[in-house]
Amino acid sequence: MFFLPVLSLAISAGLLTVIQTPMDWSFLAWVAYVPFAMACTPRLGGRRLALAAFGIGFVYWLVNIYWITPITLIGWMGMGFYLAWFWPLLAIAVRFCRAKGIPMLLALPILVVGAERLHGFPMGGFYWRFLGHSQYANLPVIQVADIVGAAGVSFVVAMVNGLLADLVLFWRSTRLREQDISKHSPFYWLVLGPAATVVVVASAIGYGHWRLGQTGEYLKEGPRVAALQSNVPQSVKRGFSKSGQLFDDLMVKSKAAAQTGVELIVWPETMVQGLLDPRLWPILTGNLDDDKAFHQALCEHARDNAYLLVGALGGEILRDPSGERYLGSYNSAYLYRPDGTRDPQRYDKIHLVLFGEYIPFRRSIPWVFEQLGRFLPEGYNPDYSLEHGRNYTIFEMARCVHRGDPNSPATLANPQSAIRNPQLEDAPPYHFAVIICYEDTVPYVARNFALDDRGSKRVDWLVNISNDGWFVRFTKDPERVVPSTELPQHAAICAFRAVENRLPILRSVNTGISCLIESTGKIRNGYLAASDGFPTKAMAWTGLTGWFSDKMPIDTRVTFYSRHGEWFATGCSAILIAVVVGPPGARFIRRRRLSKAAR
């Protein structure tokens, strides 16, 4: 009796593994939870089911987040242990619904979405490997995300899983005489349930085709933009010994991209290894020659060329709880302007990665901070604990559109012939925002950038700068990188932020995947221009160095999701918690009452 549920859970774990990119067997997502639902039989004790679910879930997560191991083995085990608890939580909830005769086509999607939503609360959140993420390339299906977020896609896929589980249970109850389904009539199981599922799936797909079809009416051509991609292992960045070489290599790429007439050039996260804020230099000690040289070179490069967005450290004088002043460090984005100056604003990353970018309690409870230092990556300096940003910075960019075609042979032969069009100098400026690294996987960050207080769109696009050099393995040949599954999965998840808010996203990522994601979630293959060696398929841009440029497609639509956020997923998580906590709580209250009555 115990072997079959364990086997069923293991089969689901295998299916949930292969449905995500880069394997991309996404069609199996529509059946991946069927074995899971079958394993959660009321005839199996709750404790034994929870134990089996936790064990299989633990193995599942360790296998699928293996790319954390080069950073920290303890952190890898800790993350796997934490995420594994959602498996017994979901299993107990499904078992309860089966015991009460609640159809799986209704229960399973709600419970799956609820469990996925709960990933995002403790430990800074881990919005990874959702059922819906497997459908990132299925554009008609994922358009529903602009109403209910990525959770809506998971719901639709899980509903089909639930229907199939219901049909299997109905067959077993009639042919094998196993009475563990509800007392509904065969009409419900064979007609009403399938009809309801068909309506939901057809409505989602129909809505997707409608939104895709109307996209052209709301698009307007934006500026030509460029993204740089470096290929640097984190071990090299951490040493700071090659800061100048890294900067010079990126500058070569940036100048090449500027020759194609781009108006915005984006460098990856923290690739400029210096503090670019001159206001802090007078109060700092040590050699600041590199910082000053980087800042001056960026000003000169931007002058009369293009806007230049770079990732670097930020700093600010702060006070700890005792009132003592200290220099707080940030993971920041700086914008340099074509007039040769730096924008006085900068964006400081708001959603930091626990143990990767900060350790909690550093100032408030120092002894806890010291204990948590055991989870740090090898060679990580505990003093390098970043501060959370506080402001959702919006960058402004004047419309410096070139006269003539920047792709024409004459312009490419003589870039100075692409003169800026003075007629557009008074046109309304563009506005864009930056999300750094894993912020593109966290729904609330992108959403908070999307609209102003009046509910109007306040940015034309998002820029994602990231450093995925943590998650690749470098061979003895320094030019060859073995990418992990983290790289394409990171890009796939980012596509949902584009759909949710109808904002195109330009990604510039160390080791890849740098790309342009349209507001429909389409990861654009190809480009207007690129350095030698860049393949046309975006998902193949791993372990490469170079640049590409393309036109930014601006979408003017305002979405329901941008206005209302994770209302749907949060509701599902509330139901999941009620299902898991409610019955045990009710039994506890009954036992207390009986105990009092006996006394």
C-alpha cells in the first residue's frame, strides 16, 4: 500500500522536472500532477503520506536546484529542505479533498496555485519552477497572466490535471470498486466536469489569441537599444583583481554597439567594480583611482553617443540602531546621459537574495548574524552585506531619435552621418525602470514599477540586469562555460513579468541569457545587429560574450494585474492554509471541549 503512493509521487517529481526549460517537455505539464493526486488517497495515513511527500519533494528540489552547489552546499541543502515542506502541505490538502469527495478538477488547481504562492513568503521568496512557467513559449496560454498573473497559467494547467485524476478515480471506482470518490453521479464525472474544464481552458486560450491579435493596435515603436553580455565567472569578479580588464572588455563591446545608432546601451549587473558616486569619494579611505577612472570613462563614452545604464555598487551614509554612522552598500544601477553627465538618481536593488547579497540581523542582533554566516558561500566576506533599496526609481530618457536609417550601408560605414533629429527634441521623454537579478522573478517588484498613483502607466519598458555567472561551471579552458539549467529558467520566468504588466523587457546578463522580451512574453529570436558569434535563437545565448541591438516595442495597454496584483494567488493560498489548518484545529478544539466536559 505504501509503495504505490511513493512511486506515484516519484513519477510526478520526474514529470515536473522535465517540463521546464531547457528540456522543454512542456506538454507533460498537463499530466504531471495526476500521479501526485492519485498518491494522496484517504486510505493512506496522513503521517505516512506526509513523510513520503517530504522525502520525494526533498530529492526533487535538490536535483532541480543543483546549480546552487558551486556557491554553497549548506545553502543548497537548506533551500531544498525548506522547499520540500510544500510537498506534504499540498499532499495533505489533496488527501483531505479526496476524503470529502471534492472533485480534483476544482481542488487541485486551487491547492497547487496556493502552494506556489506560499513559496514567495518566508526566506525572501523563491518564485521558481511553477507549473505555469513550463508554458512560457505557449503564447496563447500565458496571456491570461495579465489578469491573474503566472498563477492563472498554473491554474489552467492544473485544472486539466485535476480532470484527468477525476476520470481515473471514476474508472477505478466503477471497474475496481474502489469507493474513495464523491457520491456524484456518472453524469457529473463524464459530462459536467469535462465540460467545465473545456470551458476554462478554451476561454483562456481564446482570451490569449484575442490579446495577441490586438497587440499591434497598442504598439508604438520605441528607441533602438543594445544589451551587452559578458562571460565572467563569479570567482573572477569576487577577487576584484581584474576590474580594469573587465571594464575595458565591456567598453569595447559598448563602443561597437554604439556604432549602430542605438539610444540606450545596457551593461550587466555589477560588472563595473567601483563606486560611481563622486559625492562619497571625499569621505572614503583607500585608493579610489579605479572608481574615478571608471566614472570619467563612462561619462566620455556616453557623451554624444547614447544613454548608458551600468550595474555597480552604490553607497550611502546610514545609522545603525545605536546611532553610529556607517557606509551602507547597495547593488545599484546608474544611468549616464548623452550630455556627458550621470543622472543624479540611481536604482538600488530592493529585493535582495538571502545569503547571496545580505545576512539579516547584522546591525540589530549581531550574535544571530554571526551564526547565520555559516550559510555563506565559500570565500564570501560577511562584511559585504548589502542594504535593501527603498525607492522605485524611474529613469527618464529624451527622445534622441536619429535622422535616417541607422541600418543603411551609408550610416554603418559612417556612423556620424546618423544625425539626431532636432524635431524630436521637444517630444515627451521615454521612461523606464530597472529590475536587478532575481527581482525579475518576484512579481511585486515589476508591478510596483508599472503604474503611478492614478493607475496610469508610468514606464515604457523594463531593463533587467543580472549576473548569472554564479550558476555556471567553467572548465580549464577559460573561454568555455558549462551552463546550468538556471540560465534558461531565469529568462523564462522573466517573460511572465512582461505579460503581467504589458511591458517589454531588455535583459543584459553576465553569462546569459541576454535578450529582448516583448510585452506578449515572446522571447525575441534574432536582432537588428549583433556581434559575431551570437546565434539567432535567444535561448542559446549562454556562455557567450558580445552584444546585440534591436528596436524596443512599447505597449500602451494597462493590465488588470498591474492594478490588482496577486489577488488570485493569495486567495488560493488562503484556501490551502484553511484546508490544512482547519480540520486539525477543529479536532483540537473538540478534544479540549471533551476533556473539559470529562473533568
